[in-house]
Amino acid sequence: MTVNIYPGYESSLEMSQLYSVTYSCDFELLMFPFDAQLCLLHFELVSASSSYMTLIPSKASYTGQDDLIEYSIGKVSIKMDEAGEFSSVSVYVRFQRRYVFYLLTLYIPSTLLIIIAYATFYFNPQDFNSRIVVALTSLLVLSSLYTQTSNSLPKTSYFKLVDIWLFFSIVIIFIVVLLQTLIDFSATFTKNTFLRVCCKGTAESLSQVSARNNSTKIIVSNMGSSEQNLKAITNRWTQDESALPLRYQTPNVYPVNIPLMIKSRFLIPFIFFIFNMAYWGSALTYLHNIED
């Protein structure tokens, strides 16, 4: 009986197998809707130890559709795991969320509502009803948008990036409502107020108004050929800050805290700018890191 023995290095064996396996992947939704998920597929050869049989990865490719309903299939990579008794390889599949839908249906509408609420600081200072109604309406619409959006968002026990944006939008419009209330309420207790009267009466009526407001200096100027507008500025108002050229239709003297209104015009954009720098800075940094 003759036995022929061949060296192993002169021979090669190739085995091809097709597997169909269902995997589950745990998603981390902290950066939702700018998140990306990395799912792991682990293959281990348990029929022989790594000293006898070794899995050598060559290439992993994805042949399905790249753009899914909520995600896009990103980079697919394969890596050999050397630790352990058995030879194994790991395939990493990256899912990157498609966030344009959320920009159009959530971020842009909420930003427009913030702009509408902020625009109330440029309304007629004496028309408190219009200013507060527009601000409150923006707050109610945003609350309704938040309720509808929350029903379609993933449920998590922690705050997501989108939750922070919606919460900030509600808070900043609430600050606008609070400032509008303070502008109207604090004018009664401060000398630094601005009073306007539509001058459709006689000079005697103007002197009576001046007598009732001892802390206010009243200046009459002709603003048109058919009507006069009264501009009243407090004694603490400097010469550099001239009277605001606004026209009013109400004949009643109404105190308005103009300095607080002017400060609010700068305060709200400042808060909004600082928040957006931090918010979008972290989101864009995260997107840049996951793309790399």
C-alpha cells in the first residue's frame, strides 16, 4: 500500500458558503435627527481553533439600495478579530439618517414662529393687545407643533437633540411674552418711559397732559400737513437718543417702557445666536466625525 503525502503549503482549499442571518442593532439616538448608527455583524468559525483554521477577510460589499426610508447606507468595512480561541471577522455597516425631512417640517417652521414672536418688539409700543396676542399665538402654534411632532419621534428615556431645539423654541417665545408683559407693566413704576398723544385737540389739552406727568418733558412737532404728533421723552433721556418717529391713532396717553423694549430687541437675537452657535456647532461636528 502506497500513501502519497503532499506538503500543505503547496495545496490550497477554498470553501464558499451562503448564510442568511437576522441581526439586531441597538441605536443611540442622542444626536437625533443628525445621528448615525454603526451596526456590527460578527462571524466566528467554531469548527476548529484559530491555530488550524483562520478566516482571512477580503472585502465586504453591500448590493442593496443605498437610500432607505430614514437612513442611507454608508461605509461597509470588514475587520479580522485576532483575540480569542476561534478565528472570527466583524463586518461594520454604517447607517446615516436622512435629516432633510426634519429640517423642512420642524426646524424651519419653529424658526419662523420665533421670528414672528420677535417681530412684536417692532409693533406699535402702545398697542399692547396686538403685541401680546401675536406672541401668545406663536407660542400656542409651536406647542401644537411640538405635540404633533413628538408622536412621530422615537421614544427614548433621555433628551435628544431635537427635543433640546423644541424646548428652547418654546422657552425663547415664552421670554418674548414675559418681556412684552414687563414692558407694559414696568412703565407705571419707572420714570424712564415714553408717552405719546395724537395731537388732535387744543393746546390747553396738551398743557393738562403735561401737568399730570410732572416727570415727563413734552415736545410738539409737526409731522404732516393734516395732523400733529406729540413726542414725549423723560428727563433721563439723553440728547443723543432722539424721539422715536412713530405714529399712533389712539388719543389716550399710554406709558410704555421704551428702554426695555429696545434692550429686548437686542437680547432675543443675542440669546438665539449663542444657542445656535452651540447647537449647530455640536451637530455639524458630529456629522463631520461620522463621515470620517
